[in-house]
Amino acid sequence: MQNALQLPDAPPPLSEPLGLGILLFEQPWIFMIVAFTLGLLASVWFRRRGERGKGLALLAGCAGLAALLFLAARLVVTDRERVAANMHELLRATATVNDASLGRLLDPEARLFYFKSPAGLERAGILAAVRSELGQAYRVKDWGIQELQLAPAGDNVMQTQMRVRVTPEAWNFPHVSWWSVEWKKTGDEWRVINIRPLAIQFFQGNPSGR
């Protein structure tokens, strides 16, 4: 059982994919390092054979390939990257009680399940709860995502988990919690359809109330 004075236990991690698209457009560093290393090794080999010019040409070509890989990763924004950016915006909009930004991120069918509303709050209820809780009783002065996991959960659906750290204005001590947020893609936009807490520091029991 979790001690209320300890940090909340991490939930089982999501099975995050590691396909070619992710390696090319989200984490190109492996291919960049391989390309540059091969170019460096080839340049050394040709230099030892007395073909310094050919070695330098290969090194320049491999360095250029690494640069192209970096540029492609910067230009191509994957769905995972869009959702990751939205997760940061979701936390910012919630912590600052920004109704307009939060409303844009919530799907019309969005639901929040937590211990104060086990049956779930609809979109309007979520906005009202944020205004009531974070706008008055539990104002936040700083916040951040300490860990973020993203995994596809079906066609145009993305499951995410984040470890959040917030510091309330009332007491200068960080508070940590884990949250599950499910996103649905409609057209080109990703919006939240399901939110529930997984573990909350100082809270005993199931914080989702279900």
C-alpha cells in the first residue's frame, strides 16, 4: 500500500512504439550518428590508402545526409508529436485556468472521471471544475510534465500518461500525480475524450473513483 507521504507509484507503462517513422522523424539521432560515423570511418580508410580526397568527399556526403535527416525531423510533425505538444498545452491551460485554450482541447464528448465525480464530468462540468478548484481553492504557481508516454490505441486514438508536478500558491511544496489522457483525432485536430487520475500524492485509494 502506498504511504501518503511518499511519491505516488508509477502506473504500468504504455507500450510505446519504436517504428521507422519514429526513428526518422522523432528520434533521428541514431541514424545521424550512424551516418556520420560511417563517413568518418570511410574517410580514415581512404586516407590510409592514399585517397584523401575520396575520403573527405564521403565524409562530407555522410555529414550532409545527417543534416538532411535532422532537417526532415524538424519539418515533419508526427501525430505523436502533435499530441505531446497538446499535452503540455492541456496542462498549461488547466494550471492557468484558461477557459478558451482548455475548451479548444476538449472534445464535445470529453469526460473526466475522478473521486469527486466517479460517474464522470462532461465538457462543461470539466471547465466548471477547473474554474472552481484551480481558479479559487487550489491555485497553482508553477507546473511541469516530468514524464510523458504516448501510444496509439486504435484508429485516430492516442493514449497518453503523464507524471505531473505542480506547486500550489498556498504552500511552497511540489505535488506529484499521474494522469491518463485519451485523445481522438477529428479531421486534423487532436482533442481530449477521456481524463482520469491514476495516482495522486497524499491520496489513498483509487483517485478516479471507479
